[in-house]
Amino acid sequence: MATRKKNATAGKRPTRAKAAARGKFIVLDGPDGAGKSTQVQLLSEQLERRGIRFIVLREPGGTTAGEVIRSLLLERREDRLTAVTETFLFEAARAQLMEEVVRPALARGTWVICDRFTLSTLVYQGYAGGVPVKAIEVMSALATGGLKPDCHLVLWVSAETGIRRRASRAADRMESKGKAFLKAVADAYRKLAREKKNRVTFIDAGGLVEDVRRKVWAEVALLVPQRQDGRRT
Ligand SMILES: Nc1ncnc2c1ncn2[C@@H]1O[C@H](COP(=O)(O)OP(=O)(O)OP(=O)(O)O)[C@@H](O)[C@H]1O
Ligand SMILES: [Mg+2]
């Protein structure tokens, strides 16, 4: 029978360096062309200046499985995916991302900035796509294991503004669903964010890039540890 060797430290817990504070989970969501990618970039620069460790993710994607799912969902081809199929695919990519990337990053103290999250599924596949909202809420809870962003911002622009801003870019499969769909998307985002359900914050993103950047930072700064002089910026 194998015996375990006792050593001098047996029974004592090893001393460890103080555990890192949990990272913050920030989501920028909103209709097509609202300026999410632009603001994610500006926010990254701001966090970098503050010396905050972070990663930037986009949904769907961020894992090997997630990127395959992303190409299924977004590449323009003739596959006619139903809204229910889309929902399962988005949630599957999300489940993998949470497990493989988001939870471990937050646990080691790294902040996570995510371009789109659960609200996108609720809006695109639910309110605009016709999948029962309650079903999506259950699936999202399963995919995220109940983990909620510390800050979930909706950058809101009207469908017209979004379309105008994106005019020079080729539409992907989700974006090419037509103006009525994009209007339903914009309306749903506004409704959900204004109701302040799902713990989201509405940001009017129709103004100048710099104005939107200030509004975004005003929210995110609340999560940044204060400096000795009390400033967060
Ligand atoms: N506040 C703004 N005013 C005017 N143009 C803007 C503003 N913010 C972003 N843009 C421009 O609008 C276009 C779309 O912006 P961006 O790609 O950041 O939006 P997005 O929300 O990430 O879009 P998508 O949903 O397609 O990923 C870009 O050409 C960008 O330079
Ligand atoms: Mg973008």
C-alpha cells in the first residue's frame, strides 16, 4: 500500500500572493452601424492608458468552435437558416466562449470587452426574428451560466443612421435582412434599453464619435478603481 510522505509543511496552507481582483465584464451592444467597433477600439485605448489588463472579444466567435459557427451565421451564402437555428448557433458559440475564455479571464483579473452579447440574440432572433423571447432567455441563461456583464451598454442609432453609416460596406448574411428587419432591431433595442430591463444602459450613439466616447467612458469609469486623487479618468 502506498504511503504518503509527510513533510515539514504538512497541514499548513501554502502562502500565496494576494489573489487578483476579478476582472470586469463590459459589453457594447446595439444595432448595425451604431459604432460598437469604433467605441470598443476607443475604450481599449482608454483602458490601456489606465494600465488595465483586458481582452476584446466579438460574438459569435473567440473560440475555434465559435469561429466556425460565426462563418455559418455570417457568411453570405444561400443557406436558409431559420431564426430558431440561428438562436441555437449563437447560444452554442456563446456557451463555448464563456467557458473557454470569459470566465477564466475574469477569474485571473483580466477585463473582458465584448462586442455584442445576449441582448443581440434577444433582439435579432427574438423581437425581430420571431423566436419566443422567453425561450431565448432560458437558452441565454444556460449558455452564460447566469454570468451577467458588469456593464452592458446599448449604443443606439436609428435604422436609417445605421444604414447610412455602413453604406460603404458589403452586408453580411445577418445584415442583409432588409430595412424592415433593421427597423425592428433598432426599435427593440430602444424598447429594452429604455425599460432598463436586462440591466442595460441606453446610450444615444447618434452624435459625434467623441461625444459617444465620453458617454461610454462615463459608464465604464464607474468600474475603474479610483486613483489616490479620487479621479477615474
Ligand atoms: N458617432 C459616429 N458618427 C459618425 N460615424 C460613425 C460614428 N461612429 C462610427 N461611425 C462610422 O460608422 C461606421 C460603422 O461604425 P462601426 O463599424 O463602429 O459600427 P458597428 O456598430 O461596429 O457596426 P456593425 O454592427 O456593422 O459591426 C464606420 O464607418 C464608422 O467609422
Ligand atoms: Mg462592428
